[in-house]
Amino acid sequence: MRSKLLQMLIDHQGHFVSGEAISNHLGCSRTAVWKHIEELRKAGYKLEAAPRKGYRIIHQPNVLTESEIKAGLATRYLGMNVHYDKSVNSTQEIAHRISREGAPEGTIVVADEQVAGKGRLGREWFSPIGTGIWMSMILKPKIPPQQAPQLTLLTAVAVIRGVKAATGIQCDIKWPNDILLNGKKLVGILTEMQADPDQIHSVIIGTGINVNETDFPEEIKEIATSLKIEKEEEINRATVIKRILEHFEELYELFLEEGFLPIKKMWEDHAITVGREITARTTTKTLHGFACGITDDGVLLLKDETGEIHKIYSADIEF
Ligand code: BTN
């Protein structure tokens, strides 16, 4: 009920919506409408009420509850189930658990804080309270397990498009899963899988986005940034999530129908890794050379000084 009311007010942002129109839309009495409006006010919304005109929204709090994420979300299934917690160890952990318990494809897990946020390569992910987006999506695609890493690249494109739609900010992709803004890390993506050798049970895609952070711990100060730092204004996290989910669902459908090729082209349009001299540090070796492209599987191709082409499956990249 609250999501529906919010959605209606957000859809008419800047304009009044009459109490009668709301009560017809929600199928409840005018008194019930008034009670829901009061609840929204208590939750931090500033709502103007005018006699004979109705209600209009003046200010939305920067909160990430299920209602805020669902209001005005234009997807068919992604984000229809939202599992929200104020504080968790890691949204990945929760997504793995509820997926095993039967959570449907498209369920998202969101938290206001992670106290043990997981980064790639066993690193920690800085996830302070009330500032960023810490979200995991549960997908159950019918694709061979070896294609699952392509979903990381798809996610990067969806995040770039979603961030652009919500804020106007244009970011770049650094292979395979970093999103940079002005050369600093804005987003990290972690893809994990529950699978048998020939069958995927679920793919859990975790996305960490620095949104309203103004300060970072000493060790990442020089390399991390946030949307607020770059835009110099507070950004509404629920809006960013909605635009990302909408772009993700569209790309995911395309991927399931037509495969990775169309996604690869979009990814290349945003990638700053390809066509440059790079250093790739894998867990076993360090390679230096020219990044000549990615394969249809999303594997990075590096040509060294002898002309030999190396396939890089996982590495840290430096320019
Ligand atoms: C990276 O190291 O670049 C990947 C970072 C991924 C962080 C996100 S935040 C939401 C989800 N939950 C986690 O514990 N990690 C991912």
C-alpha cells in the first residue's frame, strides 16, 4: 500500500494528487489515505497538503527500504522481491542463503550497512552505514556455468547506464568489473555462483556503489571516489538502484535471447582498458603488454613484447 501511494506521488512529482484519486487508486477510504500520508511523514517524507488540491511530495528521505525501492520501479521481475536489512555482514551471504531456501530469480538483497562486506580476491569492501548502495541480485539463468562471468560485464554496462540515467554522470569500465569515475573507483562488482559442473543453481551478483561518502579510509583515499564527491550534491540511492535494475533487466533479457555479443559491443564502448599498455597482476604472475580486446567470453587478451597473446581470466589491471 505504502509503495503504491509513494509511486503515485513520485509519478506526479511537483503536482498535487487529490485525496479522492489516491483513495480510488489504492481502493481504500479517505481516512486510510490520511493515515498512510502520516506514516510517510513519520518516515521522513515532506508532503504538502492543500485543501481541494490534495497532496504533493516536497522531499524524499534518502532511505533504502523496500517501499522506496519499489516506488516507480519499471521492471517486470527484477526487484519485485526486496530483502532489506539495516545492517548485515554481507548482502552476498544473505543472497546465497535465501536463494538456497527458494528465493525467486530477480530477488534483490539490500542493506544500509555491511560490517563484513566482501570484495574480490578475498578483500574487504568498505560499506559504511547510510551512504552507499550495497546490493546483491539473485539470478537463475539457464546458461552453461562457464558463461556466468559474462554477467559481470553485463552488470558493469547496466550500472554505467543506470548511474547516467539517475545522475547524468558518465563513468568508465576497467576490465573486468571496476567502474571508474575520473580515474577513481566508484563501483565494485562481485559475481558468485552456486552450480554443479553442468548446471547453474544461482548467480549472485553483488554491486557496491560509493554514493554519498565524503571520506574514505586512509588506504583507499587516493583511489576511491563517490557520486557525491564528483557531483557535489547528495544523491538519492533508491533512484540509482531503480535505474540500474531497469537497465539490468533489459540487458539480461537481451543476453538470454541473443547471447553475449550485443552486450560485448556495449561493454567495449565504455571500456578504457582495451587499446592501452597495461600491467596485469594475476595470482601467479605479472604480465605487461598491450590490451588488444576481450573474447566473446569476456576474457581479456594481452599481447606481450614478443607478440605472444595471453588470455587473462582474472587479474588486477594497472595502466
Ligand atoms: C570488488 O572488489 O571490486 C568487488 C566489490 C563488491 C562489493 C559488493 S557490496 C554488495 C555485495 N556484498 C558484498 O559483501 N560484496 C558485494
